[in-house]
Amino acid sequence: MLQHRHLLGIEGLSKAEITTILDLAELYAKQNRSSQKHSTALSGMTQVNMFFEASTRTQSSFEIAGKRLGADVMSMQMSASSISKGETLIDTAMTLNAMHPDLLVVRHPHSGAVALLAEKVNCAVLNAGDGRHEHPTQALLDALTIRRAKGRLHRLTIAICGDIAHSRVARSNLLLLGKMENRVRLVGPRTLMPSGIEQLGVEVTDDMEAGLKGADVVMMLRLQKERMDGGFIPSEREYYHRWGLDPAKLAHAKPDAIVMHPGPMNRGVEIDGVLADDINRSVIQEQVEMGVAVRMAAMDLLARGLRNHKKEEVYV
Ligand code: NCD
């Protein structure tokens, strides 16, 4: 079980909790490959997905995960333009809260919005990505994918490459991989590197050859153009030339290095399209598969907490 009511970020999770989620997800991954995909962990429960930002894989993954666990699942389409932040977000949450959902899955463009909402409701809240802050289930699914490919989740060299500054995926990943005692390198243009990030115990470089040298895992990030207001990169062509992953750059990593990408991909901008589809190197489809399993595990564990704790009891 987890020591928390909510899953808001990797930051608050212990090493043991991360392992608990991944171990359970491993069982769900197996079940998901069978023709009997249903279980009853969430039976009788209501799961509401509130996505205030566009999402394809994360939203469908949470929806499938909830259905496979037997919950009643409702996905609300919240277009970003219809909300005016703060008060409206809380009002929406309070309205939903009155309908007694058990699990609320929330994605929001503002860092910290999901945690704010979690303070106002009685159910368990899962952060499906808040601004540039955290995307915990993405880091967990990446961790499970790495553990399955490499046979372990410690003492690996992992290069996270590209648009670090705008990426909640990078942030959650570097927190998780650091906790599990891996060597993390951040690679990308200086303009897309948050200042002072070295203080988190990561190595930073703007050179792909140096960054990928000897890496076990090469994790590419999407160039998050919607979070940029110009001037971050010279041109997409130049960006691909210097930081786009192609076979020549990948040759600097270990011969058995795996290639990852959270999706959606900009083919020919941050990654070569053929390489992304190369099943001998790329685990991008496996990431999607593990996404469902990890979300099932996280919701199962939070639901166990809800069933075992009385509402008044305080979680850490
Ligand atoms: C990521 C996200 O939304 O943060 N995508 C995802 O969840 N699969 C990364 C991205 O949008 O680039």
C-alpha cells in the first residue's frame, strides 16, 4: 500500500513505494497480454478523468486502466479555453466532488494546479501532468520499461535529451531515476536547460556525443513548441542536426542501448522516424503498453488505501 491518499508526483514517493507500484504493474502487464483483462480492484468505484490539456495516450491509458479494474469511468472534455484558472478549476472540482467520485485523474497546464485541487476534494487524486512540474505515471511507466529491458533499475546511465526546460516528463524521470541510484545526464541546447539544474545531482551537457557516450538508455523528449514563445532554437532543421537522435548519434551509446520517447513524437525534429520504429532499439510501443499496467497498479494501490482508511485519517 502507499502512504499517501494521492499520487501527485514522484517527489513524495519512497524507493520502496516505487518498487511496490512497479512490482504490481508487472502482474498487470502480464494480465493485459491475456484475454482475461478484467479484475475487481476498483469495482463499485467511480473514476473521473479531467483533462484541461490535450492528451491522446495518457487519457486513453487511464480510461482503459480504470475499466479493466472494474470502475465506472467518465472522461470529461475540458477545453483549456473554457476555464479561467483558479476559482473555476476549484468550482469544477467541488461540483464533481459532490457526486462522490473515488478517483480523480487530472491534467492541467499550470504547475501546482493538481495539488491545489487535491486539497479540496475527498477522493484520491492522480496527477496526469501539471504544467512543467510533474507527470508521475509517465516516469513510473518509463521505469518499468527500463527495468524490463535492462533487468534492473539501478546503476544505469540514462541520457534524457532535448527540451528539458518545458518537460514535466524530464522532471519526474530525473527524480525517480535519481532515487533509484542511476546516473542521469541531461543533454540539450543551453536555451532549453533550466538554470541550476546541476544542483539536482545530474550531469548537464549540450553535446550529444558526450551525453550519449556509454549510455544504457537514451530518452528523447518532444520539442514542446506550445510552451515556447519564440527564440529557443535556431530552426527545426538545425535542431535536428545537433540534437535529433539518428543512428550516427546513437552509435555513441552502448551497443545495446534502448531508445525511448514519451510521445507524441515530432519525427525528423527530435528523432529519426526509422529509428523510432526500429523494434531492435526502440521501446516506444512498450512504453505505451506499460502505461496501462502502471496506471492500473497506481489506482489499485490508492483504492486499497481508500478502502482501508477512514476519511478523517491523515495520510503523510
Ligand atoms: C507528455 C506530456 O504530456 O507531458 N506526453 C505524454 O504524457 N505521453 C510529453 C509531451 O507532451 O511531450
